Amino acid sequence: MALKPVAEYDENGHHFDVQIDEDSKVHVAVDGAKASKGYYLGGEVRFPKGITIDGKFKMSLALACDAELQAALAAN
């Protein structure tokens, strides 16, 4: 599975690495941890298996690279 880089950025003391795959799934790695896979819906990424940030389990996350993510998905 080939991943296409979308953006890397720092926010709220965390490093985010965002990529997409050929099926348009969004892969988000926080602080170098294993990436969680999700789907972009309505301005946020929803994670069927969740993502953990600061020990808190989240099912969805709005990303600071929304414009870049939309452009990458449109080009996919």
C-alpha cells in the first residue's frame, strides 16, 4: 500500500504526520506513534478504531491541514 504525504505539522505540543492511501483512507500518526486510519467526513477525520492523544481516546479529529487534505483527496 503506497501512502501519499499530505502534511506534517506541530500543534498543541504534538507532531502530526498526515498521509492518504490509494483507497482515500487518511493515516494520522501523532508523535511518531503508529498511524491510525480513518475517513475524511465533513471537515474532520473519523477513526473506526479510534486514535489516542495524551492518553485520551478519540473517535474523530479536526486537523489543521484541512485544505491540504481536501486537495490531496480530490487529486487521488
